[in-house]
Amino acid sequence: MTGTPLRVGLIGYGLAGSVFHAPLIAATEGLALDTVVTSNPERQEQARAEFPDVRVAATPDELFERAADDLDLIVVASPNKTHVPLATTALKAGLPVVVDKPVAGTAAEARELAALADERGVLLSVFQNRRWDNDFLTLRRLVADGELGDVLRFESRFERWRPQLKGGWRESGDPAEIGGLLYDLGSHVVDQALALFGPAASVYAETDVRRPGAETDDDTFIALTHTGGVRSHLYVSATTAQLGPRFRVLGSRAGYVKYGLDPQEAALREGTRPGPGWGTEPESLWGRVGAGESPLTGGGRPEPTLPGDYPAYYAAVARAITSGGANPVTALEAAAALDVLEAARRSARDGVVVTL
């Protein structure tokens, strides 16, 4: 990609902004991190230290006062409850927008944003980075190549052992905050299931509040029946004392079992930046493909894990803006995942299977 880089304004410099978005934007050819918005003095200094040329604004209003003239892309990485109003402001200003997941609290709001983006003729994309996890890319290839046969069941776990609360809006019981694991990690596992196996026909869910003092769900199970017949069993938890496989995928010919998380988040947290060897993992962490026996007792063959590739998301965003490339994750795709999350919340509350 050649020409003047697109100037990016990043709203929010907490976990999402500082660990994921800022480093990936800075590493993407054709993008330049121009401005970071945060009111926190420590985070302002952190942003300046990590990106010496960046400008800092204390509020989104400061950014939007000059955004139409000075910026080419707005990235919303602030708390969930701010996603819709900030994205709306940016779209009405005629600016392309990337919004961290979940794009909104409801599917209806996501579809309204999609309609606004279409009306203004600008890009609206949702940061579903887990589509570029190493295990997901590997599984997608296995499915596409038919190595598992017809997939019958997809088990996906995003589990943690965090018996003590960390605090903050993600653990707030206030519905306005859109907190809890269903909308946090659940956004990832549901999006992956829909991307792999298509729309869901029905949803069943169990949500629990396990930890003392917790205000919102911290241990959740979601079961989807896809229109194509695949059943997805999805687990997200902060209270799992023994972690299960990240994926267990059972097909008519073989299964795929993979333990461990994609290494990209840990690398970004440690300050490593994309470059040669990015997203790779040691052979000892490869999953296994086979039938009839457990991987722990030698069943199946080691399956080389494809490198994870979070940088591919922002590279696709840049192409979409400059040369009409495909939107890597549309708001309508995010709305379909929110349909499932809303159905899961209703299912858990009422103890019913919800038909979509």
C-alpha cells in the first residue's frame, strides 16, 4: 500500500486501546496512530511514552472538533456503554469507524449503526480479533479441507481461573454497563461459532454468578443448534479451576482437540510488536487430529497450528477504506451474534430454549 497513511483517532486507552488497538494500528502499513483519547493522566503519559509522535486528547469532544479535517478513521475502544453514541457521532461526521466488540448492547442498535453507515457511505467494522487466533485459523482450514468430515459438534472454551474480583465496569451489575462474561468473552465464542458454522436456529444458555461479591455473570454456558445441523457448546468462565481444551471439534471422520490460548494477546501485553515469527507457537502446543482415542494417550496426529494474525484485521480495514476491499467484520455480522447473546440471556433467565 502506498500513499499518505490514514490518520487514526483512537478513543480509549485501557486494556483494549493500549494492548490491542494502538500496537496493531501502529504496525499496519497505510495507517498512522495520530491521536489517543483518554482522560486518565497516567494513560496519557503511557500513550506518549509508547508512541512519541501521538497527540493526546482528554475527551472525545476534543477529537471530534477537528476529526473531519484531521482524521481518516475513528477507533472506539472505550467502555461498552459508549460504543453506540461514539460510533454514531463519528458516522454522522462521515468518518469510517472501527468499534471494539460488542459493537452495541442490542442487535437492534447494531443494525441501526449499520444502516447509518450505509446511509453515509462509510465503513463500519467490528473488532472481532479472535477470528485471527491461531487455533481458529487452523480449525477453519481443517473444516474447509474436509479433514474432519461433517462436523457434528463444536466445543469452544474461553476459561480462566480468577477467583478474586478485579473490579471495574466489566464486572458491574448495572445493565447500562453491558458487563459480564456473556457479552465479553461470549462475544468471541459466539462470533467464532457463527463464522465457522453459519446461523443459529436455537439457543439454550445457563449463566451463573459464582464469586462472592460478584454482580454479573462469571460462569456461562451457551448451546447453539445451527441451521446446518452443527451443535456448538460454548463455555466462558472466570471460575474454572481446571481448564478444558480451547477447542474440541467432533466430525464424522475425525476430531480436532487443541489446548491453550493463542499467544498474540500475551505477546502484546508484554510489549512485543508484530514482526517476523509473529503469532507462532511451539510444536508442544499443537493440537491433534484423529479418531478413536484421546490425544493424551497418543491418539491422532499432531496438527501444525497456523500462525495467529491479528495484524490482518487492520490491514483489511485499510484496504477497505483506500481501495474498496471487503469489510473484515461487518456490523450486520455482529448483530447476528448479538441476536444469539440476547437469546442466551433470555434462555438463562427463563429456563427455555429460544428459537431464532
